[in-house]
Amino acid sequence: MFDFDNWLEIFHIIRKNKLRTFLTGFSVAWGIFMLIILLAAGSGLKNGVMSNFGDRAKNRVILHGGKTSIPYRGISDKRSIQLDSKDFDFVNLRVPESDEISARINTNSRVEYKQEYTNCRLEGVYPVYQSINGIKILGKNGRFINQIDMNEKRKVAVINERLKTVLFKEENAIGENFEAYGLAFKVIGICKSDEWGERAYIPFTTSQQLFKKGWGIGSLVFTVNGLKNKKQNDEFDTRLRKQLAALHQFDPEDKNAVYIRNQLTDYLQTMGIFNGIDVFILLIALGTLIAGIVGVSNIMLITVRERTKEFGIRKALGAKPGSILKLIFMESIFITSIFGYVGMFMGMFISETVNHFMMLAEETSTTNNHSLIIFKDPVVDLDIALIATVALIIAGICSGLIPAYKAVKVTAVEAMRTE
């Protein structure tokens, strides 16, 4: 392997057969390059769509009341269904799959601080809403709502980054008061969340006291456990609707009476789609890789056939079959390794470049309003790229060694007569 004379001979053969070497190497490089690009495209598509779920719990369910569209037991339709504390207790105590649960009241208000103002959504929530919705407090910027805030019905608020930027600019917002509905709310935390627009989270009890006269809720948000597939989720939704129908006296088939949004169903459906896409892209990528292997094999077969006479001369001069095989072995490894690395480098370089510019565009965006993301982080694991490169190298070696082994078995006289 480290015989200097052998390497000199290999470089001489490569210089003498530039086109053949290029075609062999191009087949390897192109196969690796296309494999990485296809896998990166699939990865970017999957990451982009999955990022729309954000940090929110994937097993989140949202309930909110609607209007009946079907008469029920003498009760006319178009009756409003309002959720209240009995719904909270029902989900919390009678739904075995439920885990973390928060009532929620949403209101829209003009909020002001000094000379700045904007429209903002105030969400009255429980402390557990932070984990349900993946809300993160930024660094040491305060805290989220706690149970003491709930018990004392404090007028405190956790604002998101967007609202902080609009109202407070570069000022420190923690401890400052902003005005909403003519009331002062103290900022106790600044957060990052996947919610759209300017938002402020206040204690649910405060919101209920101010906007619901101490009674009623806007919606219920809770997580569920034990549901692993679409069938189980559909059965859960049907059973939950029947139970709520008995509680509020509406037709169980009336889907407009209470809206149930099961995010786990959406998540499982999305995962199923992308599993299919992954298989499809993998098949295409493997097809491209196989095409590269076939190209390498054909060129190596032609190469060995052209050198059959040379092998005969070598044998006539006393060369052993092992030394001839070693020479072909080293040449195959050298060509496929170099061009395989080039293909891998170009594929990784393009995918990382695209990823860099996409991240740069996201960082320089002037708004925190969310939009639907389709493509994100189009990168491929280095392990996959290395495995594909090694596979092509092995294919190149095997495709050269098999005909070479047959060639060196031929006697020197017969090999020199071969055209």
C-alpha cells in the first residue's frame, strides 16, 4: 500500500488515461452529489413543515364552544354553547387521557406605554399553559405566571418579544406598567412563544374577573397521553364529543356545537406523510447511487479489458498475480476516494450554503409575525454522506477486482494475444 514505485505507476496510468479517469471519477462524484442533494431536500422539507408545530406540545387538544346546528330533544338549533368550570372539572377528572390542563380567555385590546401603543391579544391562562404551549422565558427576563398570581388575581403580565419591541423599544420592560382597558398591568416576564403577533399572558383568574364577570371560560387547552395513532385519536375525539354532548345537551353528531382541535392527529398525519416522502426520496437517492455504481463498474470493466495485454506482459516478466491485483486495488481506491470526497464535499457545501442563507434571512427579518414555513435546515448527517461514499468506493473496487482476477488467471501467452 505504501510502495512508492506503485504510486508512481498509478499516477503515470492516470495521466496517460485522463478521460477514462475523469469518467470513472465523475460517476462516483455525481452519485454521491445527487444522493446528498436529494436527502438534503427531503430533510429541509420535513424540517420546515415540522417547525410549524413549534415548541408546543404535540399532544395538545383545544376545546371551545360554538353554536348548535342540529335541533336536539325539542331544543332548537343555533344555541350557543359556553364552556365553564364544570367542563374544566369534567376534562380534569373524567377524561383519563388528560394530563396538563389550562382554561383560557382571549381578548383583544389596545395597549399603551408612554407614547407607544398597539393592539394586543391578552390571554388569561393557568401557570401550566407555559409547558403546554412551549413558552420560554428569555434568559433572566423575569418569570411566568405562578399560582400566587392566580390566587391573588394580580394584574401582572408576561409579554412576548414582539410586544416588548413595540411598546418598550430598548428599555428594560421588567417591572414597568402598561395600560390595557384602562387598567395598569405590571410586566413580570418577557417570553418567546410560537403564537402570532403581539401577546400578553395574564393570570386566568384576573382575566375571568375582568372579562367574564367571574364566571365562564373561553376555551380549554390540555395535553393527552396514551394516544399513539390516528385510530385512537379519532375514537378519543368521538367519545369526548359524546360526553360533552351529554353535559351540554346537544346532538353528539353536531360538530359545530363544540370544536375539538386535536393537534396530535395533525402531527401523526404529518409524520405519516413524511415517512412516505422519506421512503420515496430514499428510493430515488438509492437509484441515483446505483446508477453511479453501474457507471463505475462499466468503466472499470472496460479498463481491465483494455489492460489484459499489459497484465500478460507483466506476468511474462515475472510479476505475480497478487501484485497486479494490488495495483488495480490501489488505483480503484485512489480514484473513487478522491472523486467520492469531491462529490460529498460539493453536496454538503451546497446544502450548508442554502441553509446559511435561509438562516440569515430569518435572523434579519424585521417582524416576529409567524408565516407558514415550508423549507428549513436542508442538511444531511455526515454519517450518511460517508456511508454512501464508502459504498461507491467498495463498488469501484469490486467492479475492478472481479474482471482483474479473471484476467490475471489467463496465461501470459494468451493475454498477450488478446486484442
